[in-house]
Amino acid sequence: MESSRVRLVTMDISGLPVELWRLILSYLHLPDLGRCSMVCRAWYELILSLDNTRWRQLCLGCIECRHPNWPNQPDVEPQSWREAFKQHYLASKTWSKNTQDLESSNCFYLFRRKKDRRVLCVGPGYEFESLRVALAAANPYDRIVLLPGVYEEQSEIVLKVPVEIVGQGKLGDVALLVSVDQHCQTTRLCNVVFMPAWFTPVVYKTTSGHVQFDNCNFENGQLQIHAPGTCQVKFCTFNQCSVNFHSVALCVLENCEFIGSENASVTVEGSPTSDRNWACKHLTMLAKSRSVLLQAPDSSPCSRSKHEDWGDSPVGNIRTCEIVVGGDHSNLPPALRTPPALEQTCEKEAELNGNLYTAKEGEAVTLDTDSSDSELSTGSENEGDDQSMYKLSYQAHSLSHMLTKVIYSRPQTNGLNALQNDFELKSLQQELQRDKEAQSLANSLQGCLIRRCLFRDGKGGVFVCSQGQAKMEGSIFRDLTYAVRCIQSSKVIMLKNDIHHCKASGIFLRLSAGGLIADNNIHSNCEAGVDIRKGANPLILCNKIHSGLRSGIVVLGNGKGIIRSNQIYGNKEAGIYILYNGNPIVSGNHIFQGLAAGIAVNENGRGQIIENVIRENQWGGADIRRGGDPVLKNNLICCGYSDGVVVGERGKGLIEGNTIYGNKGCGVWIMASSLPHITNNQIGHNSIYGVAVFCRKDDASDYLANQGGNESFNDEGEAAIWENDLDSEDERFASRRLISVALVESNSINHNGAAGLYIKSSEALNIIANAIHANQDSGVTVFQSTQLTRIANNSISCNSLGGILVETECRVELRGNGIYDNSSHGIACKGDGVIVENDIIGNLGCGLKLLQTADMKVTKNRIQALQDYGILILDQTKGLVQDNLIYQGKSKKTILQQVSNAEDCIVQNNKLLTFKRKSDIAWTLENPPARPHIEVTARGVSRATNSQRVTTMTTRIVARVDGGCHNNGSIFCTIL
């Protein structure tokens, strides 16, 4: 070495072992390392190899910075110590970059003569005994070094020239009790403890220039930055201290710690100014170069949650539901495979349906007796060869396509791919690629940037108001009252933060606030993870929101928002709770293993709930009550511990195109006082009823106490009385069909543990164009119906008991139904009403059984019972049986009338068809063809008296569901 320079030009690196060179180079200082790296490529690579030794020593030994991952991960080493040191070194020079004059040629600066910077020492026994005196003598860009001690000023200090103030020794050795007002273009302060002077809580403020703080502590005071002023704060601690930004264009807080604030730790107020100072462009370049969006994504971003990452699963003894969309599932674990018997049954059911509904016109149909569905029909291996002569063949009716697409069927390959894409969680990068608005928000840089900071043990984290803007990246908010509060048309952008254990909600948005909340981990908060109200309209993407003591997300008071591709699980109350005119768009989320409902819509809440996976929740997958009126469309609602969908008192809504499968309660549970429109759903393999309608009112107070109704919805004294929705009613229902009676239409209801449809209601109800198939009780049971229940144009087939059972004093209209191959009577009726133009074919019991006090008008039906009477009239039955066509069955029984007063029951003008010779042509249903009849409109939408939408997409789902049945309510009500 000579004159602190190493002469390496003639040295050969191969002359010594690499380990020895590393030992020698470990004694060099930073300038010497830089010179060595410029000798040749071999020397450059040798210098780089010192990352975990010399570069680490230089980084940790610098008094101007701390560990690169402080304060959030101080035990985790950076990917490169050299790169971390380089980034800090470049950032520490930002404050002095305004000295570079703009020249017409970039090389002119090489010829500019640099002024020598002086170093002014302040302390007892030195030239300057106080900071004020040193500042008065300083020239621009001088360095003022404060020796260890406490420096107190009795009046405000005004900075008029740009200087650098550095404390000597360890952090804490130099303390300033001052109030500084910056009037110069730029200043840097480093390694100093700031405490407020006796006359003001403000320790530092600037209104125009740029200030840079590195490795400082702030105690019990305030830092104020007013536009067009800017600041850059790194590796600082704020203890019971706050930072206030007023209309700033851009300020940066990095690797800072905020502890014990009595109010918000950071307040961002006012719209970002268009008046930018010289530092804005440098801060922008620095911020973009270290954005979290440039970091390598997680190995499985936004993938299905791994509970081991966040502790134990919130729900004990979790039921598993393996969903197999077509294809071979032989590679599943044994516990999740379909039992061989069930698989064989499903395959034969599919084969049965194919045989039943694809037979050519005029041909007799022989059923495979090994099929579970065919066991419900009239086929038997022991029957004679002439069975087909008596068995009435019926061609494909208008709903046969729904029977060939029940849950056990295999969709086509194209449909499988589309379905897998619909239910797959998208990563943040995928969301940003498809949503330009979200991409623009994620890349925006205005207002305050808070990156890799820690907020803990205080009241509030960040407060954004009055059109302010703030961006938070990679920060931790814990043990606060709230993490982030955004109000008054302000905007907040939150990326990859961790928000947990807040005493209230994690994130509040009010008064038309907006922004982007993406890829955060929000958990274990005492109230909602995210609280949206009063017109706030954020974009919430790809977050994990879990383990909360209340709801995951709450939307109320005309709050809106787009909630997409999130994992919401393990919350004590509803995963998403919508009420008081809340109207979000909820799509593509996975909402699972909650301790209450998956999604609850209450108190006139609305919303569009589309293409979500809602599974394994303790209460209803979707729970709609008290004026709730959402659109629930194309969701997978499965494997819940209670009902799939609950429509409670005064609930409304359009429930369309959902797959509701494998729930321990009912598929859909409806209260009679509600007004839902339930259409085009796949409702199968639920443990109790497919669809159940009850008149009993559940206990409102119990519901509110447990479902999330006593959430703290009063906000700082505001009344929980929300103004009328700003949207007009015309706009609200522009794309919806208005109904005045609850409507269940065009659904496939199959393989449920009790009746497909169970009705115990005091209100009118329309059951139109449904395929009700292979349920473990009757297809439709009308237990109570004081108002008219209209059952029209349905296909009711292969159920374990009868097709339709109507109890005493029930009012029904049965019209245009096809009732085929049920294991008991086609229709058994004790009530009042009309039975008109139905096809009642192939049932094991009677085709039509009227008994007790039935009073029915039975006309224009086609009936065949192979083993029993076509029509059986008993007891005190009244009414009219007229103009029916009865086909002879094998038993040759047609009509039996045994009534006490035949004058009250008129049987006339019925036509009986019998076989005379085996050479006779097999019977078929013609003129009209087999019922139900569905008219296809010009738009391609089917219409069965009222309208019906055709099922276009189904899944094959494999699971085992426990059986059981409750008497008169949903499992939710039974639990209470």
C-alpha cells in the first residue's frame, strides 16, 4: 500500500489462495474496496465474495444505519450485505443532490471546482458550545458534529443554510431539546435523539425544503412537513411521537419504528400538491427502485391457505371436501376417494338417465335394476319378459338435460377448464395484469410512502384525511387500537403489510375513501379486519383475512368496494358482513372454516356475490335476512356444517347458478316471510332437505347476538341510521326480474338426505321447472301451506319415497309436472287444490292417491302405475276426477273409489287404455310429448310458464356427508 492506495495492477490473483486474499482485503476501508473492484473482473468477483464478511462489517458498523431488515425482521439477513450497504449509501446522499447544476452536457460537472466542506464540532471545550452558534457560522453544506451531551435551546432555531448535523458516538449519546424551523432547501440530521423544548411539542418542521433523518430517535414530540416541503426518514424510532404531513407531494418513511402513540403515529392530510420541490424526482426514483412489487413473489401467492403458516387451524376437526372436476380421481388419498359402491351407483344413475331420456320415439325403455335410481323404479330382474309391454315409454322431456348434468356426471373438457379457472384463486400479479385500475393504483407514488415500518402498542397507526394519499408497503401494525384509518375522499394503498391484534378493526374506510388493499395478512383483530362504510369504495385484492374475533370484512352505510381473490377464513363471525345498504362486489374469494356464516347480508344490505368458493363454515354459507337483497351467483357453496344458503326473515335476493353441495343441513333454507328468487342452481348431496321453506320465525335477538349484529357500528357518536340508498330503484332492478311471490325455478335438486323440497309455509310459493331427482325422501313434501303453493312444470323422478306428498289443509296447484319412477305413490294428497295436466308414470305405488279430507280437482292427467292403482280415492275425499288418461299397468288396476259419500267426489269421463295383444305397439307419450314442457324464447332463455334459465355448467364433487334430519328449521336455528 502507498498513500492509502493499493497497487494491484501488476498483481496476479492466482499467486495466493483465495482465502488469504479475502483475509487481506477484509482490512481495507470502503474507498480501497471500490478501487480494488475496478482493477479487473477477477478482482471484482473477489470483492463481491466478501459479502458475508467485510461488507457485513461495514454495513453494521455504520452509525448512520441499522440492520437492513430492522425493525420488522432484525434476525433475517439480507440477500446481499453489499447491496444493502450500497442502497443506504445512495439514499444518504439524496439531501445533497440539489447541488448538481443542470448543464447542457452531462460531462460538465467533471470540470466544476468543488468547494471544500468544513466540519464544525460542537461541545464543551470546542470552538462552538451550542448548535445555534455553529449554525450561525456554517456555510452551505458544512458538516456539524455534535459531541456526546444534551443540547437545549430556549427558543426556536431557524435553519437558513443547508447543513448536515451528525451526532458522535452511539445513538442516544447526543440529545437535542429543540424546536427547528427549516427555511433552507435541504438538510440532513443523523444519529441524534430529538425531544421537544419546553415551549412547543413540535421538534422539527419544514414548509418548503427537503429534510433527511437517518438513525434518529424522536421522543414525545411532533414532526411536521408542509407542502411543498419533503422528507426522507430512515432507521428512526418514534416513541410517543407523531409525524404530520400536510398536502405533501412525496415523503418517504423507511425502516422506522412507531411506539406508544396517543393518537395516530402518522397523519397525512390534504390533497398532494402539484408544487414539487427539487427532491421529488430523486425520492420517486429511489422509491420505485425498491418497490415490493419488484420483489420475487411467494412460492404460492394467494394460494389455498396453509394454516401452519399462521398457527393452528381455527376450527377443530375440520371436515374435508375434495372437489374433483371431472377426470380420474384415482390419485386421491384413500380417505377422500368415493366409496366403490357409491361410485358404481353414480355411474349407473348416469347410465340410467342416458337410457331414460335418449330413447327414440315409440320405443319401450328397460331400466337397469342394479342402479340405485332404477331400484326406485318399476324394473326388476324377476319380472317377466312382457314387462316392456306394460312399461310406458316417455321420450326426452324439456328438463332431461338437467338430469344428465347432475353432480355425478362428467362435464366436457372445455367446461372443466373454464370451471377450474373460475374457482382458482388469482395471484396479485394476475389481478394487476387484468385490472388496469388496480395496476395504476399499485404503481402510483403520491403523498406519503411508508415502507417496512413497525407500528405497535399505541392508539393508531396511519390516519389519512381530507383527500390525502398514503402508500404502505411491507409494514407491520400490531397491538394498536386501529392500524389504518382513511376518510374524507382520501386514498390509501396497502401492499404486503401485516395487520394483527388491533383492539378495534384493522383498516377503517369512511366518507368516500378509496384505494387499493392488496396481498396483506390481516388477522386476529378484535373487530372487523376491514371496515367499509359511508360511501367508501376500495379495491381489496389477494389478502389473507383470518382468525378475527368478529367479521373478516364489514360493508355498511352505503359502503361499496370490490373484494376479489381473497382468502377469508377462521373468523368468529361472518367472513363478509353486508348491511345498511352496503353494496360491494364480492368475487373470486375463498371463504372457509368460519365460526359463523360465510357471507351474511342483513338490514337492507345488497351486493353482488359472484364466483366465490364458500365452504366448511359453521353456519350458513350465505345468510340473508331483514331486507338483505344480494345477487348470489355462480358460487360453490359446499361442505358446510349447517345449511348452504339461508334466507331468513324478510330476506330477498337473486340466488342463481350456484353449486350448493354436501352441507350438513339443507341446501337452501327459506323463511316464509322472505322473497327470494332461487334459479338455475345445482343443489345436491346435502344431509337434510334440498330446499326447505318454513314459517317459524327464528329468534332475532339470538341471531344478532351471535351472527355479528352487535358489531360496533356506531362510529364516534354517529347514529346507526343510514340514509336511503343513493342509487335509484330503477337502476337497482334494471337487470333483475321483479317477483311478488317467492320463486324456486330451474334448479337441479338431487341426492339430498331428506325430501328434495320441503314446504311448511304460511305464504304463497311458486315451484317452477325444477328437476327434483333421487332424493332420500319424497321429491316434494307440502306439510303446511295456508296460501297457494304452485308446483308447475317440474320433473320429479327416482325419489326414495313418493313424488309429491300434500298434507291435510294444504292448498296446492300441481300443473304440467312429469312425475316418474318414484318408490312410492306418484302423488299422495290430503289437501285442497287442482291437479291438472301432469304425467304420473312408472311409480311403485299408486299414480294418484287421494285420502282423508282431500278436496281436489283432478283433470287431464296421464297416469300409469305398474304395481298399483292408477287413481286411488279413499276416506272423506271430495272433488272432481275427470278427463284423465289412465294406462294399464301390469297389475291391471285402474281406478278404485272407496268413499263414504260418493256424491261429493265425482269420477267421470276418464279414458282407460289396456293391452290386448303382445303384438301391440309399445305405448309412448305423444300429443303432447312427455311433460314438463318448457318454451324456448327468442333470446334462447327457457320459459316454463314463468322464465327459466338453463343449466350450463356443473361439477363432479366427491365427498361423504353425514346424514340426519331436523324437524322444522335450519341447523342454525336448532343450534340457538
